[in-house]
Amino acid sequence: MKSKKVLAVLFLVMFFVMVGFGIIIPVLPFYAEELGASPLALGLLMATYSVMQFLFSPMWGRISDKIGRKPVLLIGIAGLALSFFLLATANQLWMLFAARIIGGLLSSANMPTVTAYVADITTEEDRGKGMGIIGAAVGLGFIFGPAIGGVFSSGNLAIPFYLSGISSLITFALVAIVLRETRPEKAEQVTAPAKRRSLLKALKTPMAYLYVLQWFVSVSLAGLEATFAYFAFDRAGLGTVELGYIFMIMGLAGAIVQGGLVGQLTKRLGEGKVIQIGVIVSAIGFALILFVQDFLTAAIFLTIFGLGNGLIRPSVSSLLTKKATSGYGEVTGMLSSFDSLGRIIGPPLGGFLYGVAIILPYVAGIILSVLALGIYYLYLRQNESNSKLAHQ
């Protein structure tokens, strides 16, 4: 199967996975409330999934290096389907937690394996484009998923969970029938099984700067997502309908950038320059958000932020796999783990800062962006030092 066809299949896989995941987003809080969840319990329920992904993404990445991408991807998608059906049939709160634990544990295989799959089938020149296409699939899935969930939840709150499960089963069939194990001969050495590496040990490798950079980006993004609804209401009186349109516009713009622009920019400028551009534009977006006055300014400023943010993750993924000395799955698993850690820390941090002053989550976003930029320059300096030592 040619790489373009494989990329198309992987795009559909991640799109269906994220549609299934997104369908339950607007429904789960009300569903949990019906089963007696307190606000604290709901927060823990939402965090459980990210915690499991944080813990197990590196493990699945390493396993995919060892036994192949396809079987691990099938495990991840099957686990996602199982968790959705368990959610749909839950009649006690503990069952919701069990479903989220199982879903987080098994579905944490999906993102690092798909990203490693892309690294396997693309040349270094086209790596950024491939990562951008996957990023676009994730973004579009998040746009359509919640919209579908909102529409089908009016009659019965369990229906979106069944739809998510069916979506996952369709994805499972697509992978099982169409995808083949495609690890080119030149990648065999790079994707050889590696010894288990903890997160702390990962921070001692040259890749650490890129992991931490992505973590800062994830923390700032999660903080924005957790607080922007309150900020938009306080500043501009915007309600849920307007916010839905704003996030849809932002998501579409990000998907277009990732699906088309990232590949061209990384070819022309290299991943490093694109990461810097993305971080700077994100910082500008955070600053502009402080001046939101109405629907139009909210849509424009959040979209500017989304455009910058959309450049970062695909470029970091591409650069990591190019610099990998162990398996692609290991480095993409570590990256997904740091992403999840950002999603765990970002919402409570953003909420706390918002309680102190409503502008603080976005001021913190600017600061984290500046720090991310500084970390990238430290990464460059480390690379230069290593190159000098290698030539001595």
C-alpha cells in the first residue's frame, strides 16, 4: 500500500476515533450527574482518563515498536469501543469510573501508535506533512463529535455512548481489513525494541527539551479550554451557542493549517522554525484574547491562537521521530504522555488562576509560551554542543 493511501486510512482512523471520543464530551457531565456524581466526582471522572493515558502511552508506544503497529492499534480501538459500551450500560457511578479507567488504559495506544505509523511510512522530507494530516483528523473529529453528541442526546443520554461504540467498531474493521503492517526496511533499526524508559529518565535525554516544550503548550491550551467559556461570558456575554460556533471556527482553521500548511512550512523552513512560529503566534493569540469585546473579536482572536497552536504538535512529533535513537513508538508514546500530563494539570491550574483574576489564565499562557520558546533555544544550544563534541 502506498504511503499516501496509508495516510488517508490513518486520517480516517483518527477522525473516527476522535468523533467517537468527542460525541460523549457534552453528555458525560449530565450522565454522571444522573448517577449521583458530585462536582468533585465529575472532575475526578474527567481526569481519570487523562491520568491513565499519561501512565500508559509510553508503554503502548514501546510495545508497538516490539510487536508492530497494527496489533497495538487494534487493541487501542477495541478498548475504546469497550469503554463506550460500558458507559452506555452503566447504572452506578463506580461503573463510569471503571469504564473510564479501561478506556484510558487501552485507548492510550492509539495516538502514539498512529504517530509512529506515520513516521514509519514517510520520508524525513514529508514527515511534517504526515503529522499535520493526523493533527487535522484529530481537530475535525473534535469538531464533529460534540455536535453529533449534542444532537442525539436529547432523547436518551445513553445514545451518544452507543454511537461512539459503533463508531469505534467501524474504525476497528477499517484497520483490520485495510491497514497492513508497514515498517520500511530503513526504519527497522530505528524502530527496534528499546529498554523501558521512565518519564524521569526521558527528561535526561536530549529529547527532554521537546517533551517539556509540548507539556507547556498542553498546560496552556487546557487552561484556556477550561476557562474561556466563563471569560467570554464575563467579557462579552457570550452563551453556549456562540461558544460552539467560536470553537468550531477555531477547530476548522487549525485543521486546515495542520492538513495543508504544516507540510509546506516544514519542507521550506524545517520543523524548528515552524515550532518557533507556532509558539510566537500562540503567545500573540493569548495576548489578544485579553481584549475580547464581542463575538467577532472572540472568534478572530481565538482562531489566531488556534492557528499558532496547530503548528506546534505536528512539528514536534516530526522532529522527535527524526532525532529518535530508539523506537518511534517510544518517543511518540512519551510525547503523548507529556500531552496528557498537561491536560491533567492545565484545567485545575486555569480554574485556580481564573478565580484569582479572570485575565490570569491567559497571562499565564503568554508566560508559558515564552518559556516554551526559551526551552527550544536551549534545545538548539544542546544540539550545537553535541555536534561540536562529536567532531572533536
